Amino acid sequence: MFFRGKKHPAPGKITYDPSAMSPAIHASICTGEQTAGFISRETGAFTGVMLINSPEDRKQFCKEFGVRDADIKIIY
């Protein structure tokens, strides 16, 4: 009857392992909403980290996780 939402890790709890994950932005075709996160190289599962509303958000994602902007893959 009462549903609890999915538990999301607190900020700073996600660690980026370049050997097991690749950076990606999941973009909606309909709304244009973008979520930055990582794709597991083993399973292909996407884990969202933060919502991208502006170029500054994308820069913050790159800075926080040490990712080059050119390495980010866009998924639709």
C-alpha cells in the first residue's frame, strides 16, 4: 500500500573506478533532461549521479570525479 522510493547513495558515496565504469550522460529525447553518471562495463547498467541543468553542472561533474569532458558518452 505504501511504497518507498529507491534509496539513492548520499553525495560523495559513489566512487568512480575507471577500470570498471565509464562516464556517461543519459539524455531524454522527449524532454531533453540530462543525468550524469556511470555505465558499468560488466553489466551495462547506468548509475545516475547528478542532474545536468547547465554547462556549469557538467563542469562540476567532471571536476568532482576527475573525468575529461571528451570522455563522456551520451546515451539516448
